[in-house]
Amino acid sequence: MNVDETILSMRDGIARASEVRFAHPLNIDILKGENIAVVGCNGAGKSILVDTLLGRYPLREGSVVYDFSPSESDAVYKNVQSITFRDIYGSSEANYCYQLRWNLHEQEDIPIVREILGCIDDDAYALLQRFHLVDFINEPVVQLSSGELRKLQIVKALLARPRLLVLDNPYIGLDAPTRSMLDKALVELADSESLQMIIILGSREEIPSFVDSVFVVENRAVLGKFKREEIGTVDSLPDESSVDVLREKVLSLSSDNVDFSCDEVLAMNNITVRYGERTILRDFSWRVGCGEVWALSGENGSGKSTLLSLVCADNLQSYACDITLFARRRGTGESIWEIKKRIGYVSPEMHRSYLRNLPVIEIVASGLHDSIGLYRRSTDAQMQSCMQWMEIFGIAHLRDSSFIRLSSGEQRLVLLARAFVKDPRLLILDEPMHGLDPQNRARAKAVIEAFSRRKGKTVIMVSHYEEDFPSTLSNRLTLKKVK
């Protein structure tokens, strides 16, 4: 192949660092004008492949050549914009905690959207309009929902006018109308002669129509480069017998954390939550009975995560609200640890706060104590419970791996095991399938379904995908943005 036809050409590339090295030397070509999808299961090495191609992992052997013409420079940092969709609440890794979004007044240096974008010229304003973000120009970034934040990241990346735009799992956390809008925007961008895209996906079904070629990655090996129409759009799923075995394993678990004396798990009466001029919830009331399974839905920014932060007492406004949890009125002297000891919880904000260089087993065990790290020695029985849930979620082999070196999908499985490990009475799952490939989505759904069938277990789950909700669903709540 003539190198003049390529925007990127790697020959016999071997990464210097062994932990990001592929099974075979990398020989990759991306043609000028070609839009690429990279697909594979969780932990296959999709993001590592792209980062290696873009020079983020130096090569021990081989070479890579870039040609970003008509750019004046072939430097990657001047021509490539990447969006990994790790939430950017907070200004640094060191000062971030997942409660920050709900307790903004504790921080004085949170930037507003206008500051993140810089000068709002006509092009910027047009992009903000396209992504329905104009009303947020003067809002603190920390107040955006995860879906709104992702749209902001796309706008910011496009304003840099890159030659190559990398989108890592762009659809996660977006409601159906926003996914449709993003699809339309990407199609329009793909028609531009000055922009190419690499999209990293866990599912073949999500490959957009404008993609020309697909790299399939499996077990740190590139299986090949295929035309989009050659690989199909049907993802493999686990066979039903293995799913049945998984359900039976969860159903057979004994529980030491069950109290059936409380018929009503949660009661909220006329709740109002405001941040400055923005009202998130107004005169909101809700009842959740013991054993119910709730689907909580609504468009991005409708208040779903805010509502759940009130339940878990991560939001300080919860102490000014009329909330009763497990028959005890909020603010009557209970500690936050008393509130959390009966609740299992996973959310995008929690995922963002767990960027820690700790072994996986310690992350899971921290769920027993509702801590970010593991600050209390666990008993042998507790560690056995950790391993049991890790086996259920298919991550037992990652026991001693560093959490921060896992793929985002593997990290999500770890945090799911953490949410289940104390066998909670109330399980709160805020977009639990974020970043999971089809096999692991099916696994997680089967676990949730089986858990919810056990006596005294109550589940509240948020998802923008109807197929993610368990078949045991008994109730629905759809939030709408407050006008």
C-alpha cells in the first residue's frame, strides 16, 4: 500500500510497556477519508489499540507514520481529539468525590460551561444549539447530567477542528432522542472532507452507517480489518443454559441482611431540589414498597441521578427533605453509615470516583463498608463473599489486578460486584450496563433478575435502554424536566 494514501500507518508495532502489548506486532493502515469502528468484548484491548496507534504508548519496536494533510503539522496532539467519556466532575483526580456533583457549594473553583469552551463564537453557538446545550452556557459543569456532559465534550472536541476524532463508546448514558441526534450529527460530520472518525464500540449493533471499515479485537489481538457489511451486526450472546445456571446460583444465596418487618422501603413527600436558578425536582412524592422492582427513566437532565442521590444521602439537600427510608425519617439522628448499610449502589458518578490503583478484590470488599478504599480488615467469610460475587460477574480471574488498568467495562463489572457484595435490602442501579458488551449485559441482567426474585429485595434501576430492565419489573417512574 502506498503510504501517501494513508492518514496513519503502523508497521510491526510493539509497545514498550508489557501491560499494553498486543499478542502480535501491529500492522495497521487507516486510509485518508476512511471512518473506522473498533469492536470487541470488554477487556479485549480496543482502547489500548487506539492509544497505541496514536502514540500514547511508546513503541519498543516498529514504526508509525502520520499524514494529517491538509494540516500544516502531522503532530498527533494538534490533529487528534479524543473523547473517552470519563466524567469530568471536579478539576482534578485528587479532589474529586462522587458526592461533589450534589454538593456544589463546597467547591469554589468549579468552572462553568462558558469557561470550558472558551470564546463562544458563531460556530460554538451553532454547535451548542445542535446539541441542545445553549441553556447551560452559564451553568457550572458539575451540574450537568452525565448525558449533558458527554454532549458538551463532543462540542468542545469539535471546536478544536481536529483532523481525526476518536469517540470511545459515544452512546452510553444518552437517552433515545439524544442518541438519534448524535447519529445524525455524526453522519453530517462524516461527510466532511476535513474530519475522520474512529469509534470504539462494545457491540456490533451500534456500528453507525457511515463507518467504512471495522477492526475486530479479541484477547489483545487484531483479528483483521473488515468492510462494515462483511462482519454483520448481530452480537453473540451467552447460551440460555449458562444464564439459567447463573440465575440459580444467585437465587440459592443465603442472606444475613434481611428484615421483613418494613413494608415500605422508601417514602418521599413533596420534595423540591434547586441549584441556583435551576429546579431539578418540584413537589415530588414517591412510595417504594418492599420487594418492588422499579424502572426509573427520563431524558438526560430530568433528575434521575439527583433523585437517587437523595435516597443514598449523598446529597446534603436530602436532610432538608421529608424522606423516610426503612421506616426511619431522614435527619432523626442516624449516621450516613446507618443509611448506607442496607443499600447497594452503583452509578456513573461512583465509577468516576473509583479511579484508584487498588487490587480488584479490595474494591469489591470496600462495598462491605461503604468506603472508597479498603480501610477495614475483612473477615475470611467476607472475603469469600467477595469472591463469590466476583465469580458470578465473571471477574474472579481479575482478583489481584489493578482496578485502574482494567477496561471501563471490566471496571463496571467490579463495581457491580461491589454493589451486591453485602446482599443489600435496597439495590440502586444507576445505568449499571454502562460500557458492557452484549455478553456481559446479558450476564448482569440475569443477575439482577435473580436477585430481585429473592424475598425482601427491592430494586430501583435507571437505564435508557428498555431491553436492559429485568423481566421482574413491577413499577415504573418516568421523570420529566421541570419547566
